[in-house]
Amino acid sequence: MDKLDTMKAFLTVSSEGSFTKAAEKLGTSNQLVSKYVSHLEAHLGVRLFNRTTRKVRLTEEGEQCIEHVQHILESIQDMEGGLGQFKHEAQGVLRINAPVSFATRHLAPLLRDFKGVNPAVGINLQLNDRKIDVIEEGFDVALRIGQLKSSSLIAKRIAPIRLVVCASPDYLNRNGIPQHPDQLIPEHFLHYSYMEYNQPQLPLMNALKRSIKEQRPSMSCNNGDILVEAAIGGEGYLLQPTFIVGEAIKQGKLTIILDDYEPDLMGLYVVYPHRKLIANKLSVFIDFISDYYGELPYWDRF
């Protein structure tokens, strides 16, 4: 029997938990899927599944086997994708994950320009601000912002990310312009709930961290755009990257304060699994985005 089809059948039964569901997913018969799995069990000399009338569960030997099968199938997929590098044109669907606010403000022009020179590459873009598992969730590449910790992924820095504290002119007229972080009013802080205040040596970060611990912020939200609108409306001050607040600063709707106490620069990174061969579609995307924003991104030109 075809070893590749046998391994695919075994992997699909494991993920679906059912021979019937696996057959439906593979577009074949229940009997053939069962035959594939039985053939693999006979070849290896072990039982891979414990079968009941309702459920199929991996045995201990099956758990060990699944890792090897996944590795073999991924290696074959990587080989096929890698061979695409010998073609003149990148092709296939590129699955990208990106932060919400950055993508909605700055990613559409990049993808338009990328598609202009790589028309055979399709884009599947998913947006969220949580840190996804690139491998587990099946993405080719993810955009991440921060000071990245060590991981099993390759990370390439694309552009600097500057954090600033700002407030509306109306707010500053009513409450004064603070000259030191200790002069910030804790209950006026518009807090981004995904922010990590991991620079304890900086007075600003310590002051904002205290605002969260000791006082209830004016607003807490997991979306920076909402907080920006609240700040423009005079509801308080916020710490946000310039790729979100830059346009409001240019228009005079927000004013940077405490710029002498700014946090260290963060970075915009592309991250992707290092254990995979880089398919041509991913390679050309990384090359394209690497030079797109530059060391002085347009959102910082105010």
C-alpha cells in the first residue's frame, strides 16, 4: 500500500478521533481508511488505536508514532514547497497573523504592493493581539511587536517601534503638563491591557505600573484604537506606539508628554518556524517586508 496515504490516514484518524470523520475529510471510504491503519499497525507490529463503538483513542505506541509521522509528512511538504524556489514565480497561499491595530492601519498598502510583484501568491490574513502559536495554528509567518524573548522560532526585525505618552491639548489645559512621571494622575491613565511594563529601571514604566496596581485606571482595554479615541476626547493620557498615535499627533489632536522618559525602542518582527524549509512564497515575503518600512517609518515622521 502507498506509505504516504497510509500515514495521512493514520494522522487524520488521530486528529478527527473517528474513522468515519477521517474518511469524510480525506474523501474516501471508511473501509479504506481502516485498511490503511490496519496495514500500518501490522507493519509496525503494534496497536496504534484503542477502538470502541463511540471513540478511537491513541495507544501509548500510537502517541509515539504520531510525532514521527507528523515530522515525515511535514518534511515532505517542506520539500515540495522548497522545490518551488526553482521556479521563477512564487505561488501558493501565504497564511499571515498580525496585530489588529498595526494591520488595519499599515498592512494593507504593503500587501497591495507585495501582490503587485507576486500575483500568484494568495494571502490569508488573520488579525488578533494575543500571541498565537505559529506552528500549532498553521501560520506561515506572524508579525509581532515587542522585545521578543527566546523561542523556537526565527525572528527578524523589520522596523523600530517607538512608545510615547500623550494626551489631548484639552486634557493638558485642564490638568497641566507633567514634567516627571510621578506627576501623572493615576486615575486618568488609559491602560492597554496587553502592555508589559518590563523596563523597571525607567521611572515612567514604574509610575504607570503603580497606576494599575494602586489605582483603578480611567479605562482599560485590549484595543489601542479605542484608547486613542478616548484620549483625543480628553479622557486621560495613554502609552501607545507611534504607529497608532502618529496621525493624531500630526493633526494636533494629541500631544507627546514626558518625552525625556520614553521607554526603550521595541521592534516589529516577522517570526516563522525555523524547523521548516522556507518556501518560495515565504522567502519573497520576508525579503519584501524587510525593506518596506525602513529605520524611520513614515508614521514617525511628525
